[in-house]
Amino acid sequence: MRRLSLSILVLIATLSACSKHSTDSTAPPAAPPVPELVAMHPPARSPSAIYDTDIWAQFDRPLDPRTVDTLNVYLKLDGQRIRISVGYDSVTQRVTITPKVVLELQRTYTVEFSTAVKGADGTPLAPGVFYQFTTNSLRRPTYDFPLATSLEGPVATLGWGGAVGPQGNVLNELYASTDSNAVIARTAPMLARNVFTRFVPGVAWPLGATVYWAITAENVITHERLDGSMVSFHTLDPSTPLDSVTIPAHDHGSKGISNGTPQGCNLQNFTTGGTFNGAVHWEVGQIPAGARLQSVSLKLSIWSGDTSTVASAQPVLWMAQNDWQACTMNSPGPPFIEQSGLLAPATEVNSKTAVFSSDRLAGLLEAQFRGRGFLYGTIIRASHTVNFHSTSSLDFGSRPSAVIRFYRVPEVHSP
């Protein structure tokens, strides 16, 4: 019995020594965790991120701000680095990337981080930290005129899109009203839906009012739509005095479809209608500075040797789709008529004298006078071939002319 107890004590001591030995051994310390990318904007693999959207990347722990810069953070297109600025917010643990150029549409960009970016504890990022996104297919509408600070007349032309001009794959919807909420909601009347970036009103804006307007653009290929912001302008008080001035045509052009027909730019008459294309530029530089047009009465007289009458020829005035040189016209164009640019049918003064008048005609001449681009001269159409007195006619009273009635913008006196 005594011998058995001694054996048990020896066994216990042996086991105790083994346990103590295993406790004394120390495992190698665990490596500090690598900072990980946990969120980003635009989301990774976005197929249509807005080209001017915010770009940021969020990590799961604080970074060393000294390592977050343009030397270690990149924005790339086709492997080429884009100029950017880089910021870091220690509260949100976000790296922000701001491009120094406007991103291209429908292109795939890469946001990439080098291993030189480190956590606050000095641990570097793992190799190959990046994400990609693809930009959308449409620019936000931008506005050119009228400015919010300008005082406009009843036929003010609206313009947007900068110097780009019409684009065949982008439709522009124009909404306008004196009701700002209706414009924001796009429940106001849609005044246009086409590729053009200028709108000459067919109906005068109300005087003494604030007119609100906005553009919604649509890419007809991708069907993406973008709403532009709402802007506004003010119109003159109805009591603003009216004045008038008569201006001549600047030049005229005419050409038949046959190669044998001469250019009519230097003749005393010009031909239009049938297979002939006839057009006129107007001397808008003679409109007084600061004028806001109220109405236009434009006169064309049929050539005395032509047996046509206004009633038989039924001439109609149209906006030109493109510009031209008087002596280089063609038929049917250029210039071509703008299909949505009907200006005015003729009113018969007498059998040989036609007068054209409309809000849109006044708006066109005002826009040209004020340099609101992508708007050109007038094209005359007729039911059959007809000859009009030209800018070279020896009968000065029968040359093309236009009576302009206009408001004078009130002078602003400094206090």
C-alpha cells in the first residue's frame, strides 16, 4: 500500500513538470491585420456612374494620412493616370479622389492604391487593392442664357449646352412656366423635344413675370435621362415704352437644282419655290443696343416682271437649319429649312407685297442681334417658282426690309 502511494506521487510530479514546461513555451506574435477596403463610390463595377459623381474609398481602420496622396493613390483610364487631387477624412476613414479633368462618357476608370498607403499603425495595404467603374452616357444640361440677372423681352430665346450645338444622339426636352413647382416636377408644358440647343418661342413670354425653365436630356441610344436644374429670368414691365426701326436685308442668295442655273446673289431679283432655294440674311446690327424685340413685320415684294401674286405663290418663311454664304447656295440645300422652325406664312398687303410677322420671327432676329448662336437667316418657300426683289434691286422701296418694334431696357442708375 505504501509502495503504491509513492508511485502515484511520482506520477503526479511528472505530469506537473510536463504541464509547467508546456506553459513556459511562448507562440510567435500574430501579424497586425492589413487595412481592407470595405466600401467605395461609385460601387465597384458600376455600369453607368454619373461622370461628375463623388469618388471615394472607405477602409476598415484608420490610415496614416501622410501616405494618402497622389503618389500612392491613382485614377486610371486605359492604364494612364488621370490628374487628381486626393484627400483623407480620419473620421469616416475615407479617401476622396477628385479628378482635375472632366471624365469621359462610357469609359471604364480604375481607382488603385499602392502598398505605400499604410494604416495608422504602419501596416501597408496588400498588393492589388483597386476597383473599377464605368461612366454614364450623358452630360448634365448646362445653361447659357438668359441669365437670372438679365431683363428679357417677350421673345427671349433660351440656350443651353455651351458651344457644342446640336447632337444627333441627344434629345432635349424643354419645360417652362411661371409656376416653378410645375417645372421642377416636369408637369409644366413641354415646349420642345428635339436635338437643338436653342429655343425660339412660338408664343411670347408674359411681361412683368418670372419665367422658370429646365431641360431634361435623353440619350436616344442608351435611353438614359438626366434632369437639369431649374433656372429663371424676368421679363420687362408691360409699361416699358416701345420704339421702332426699319432694317434692310444684309444679303440674299438663290440657286436652282439644275447645274445650269446661276447663283442669284448678285441679281436684282432672287428666285425661290419649285426647284429653287432662296434665303436672306438680315442687317440685325442696325437694331439699337439694348433693344428687346416686341414684334417684326418683314416685307418681301414680288418682282415686277413676274406674273405671280402673293395669293398664288403662298410664300412661307422658315428658319434656316445651317448658315450659308450668299453666292454658294445649293438646292434643296444648304441651307436647309429647320423642320420645326416655321416662322410665318405671308399676309397679303397687295397682290405683289407679302408681309410676315410672328413671335418666333421676332425672337429669331433678336437672338441673332444679341449673338445667341446656332441661329441663322430666313428661307422662303412658295407653292411655285416666284421671283422677289433682292437686296440689289434698283427699286429701293421694293427691297427686302423689316420693321422692328422694340422695348428699350430701362437704364440702371448707380446709387
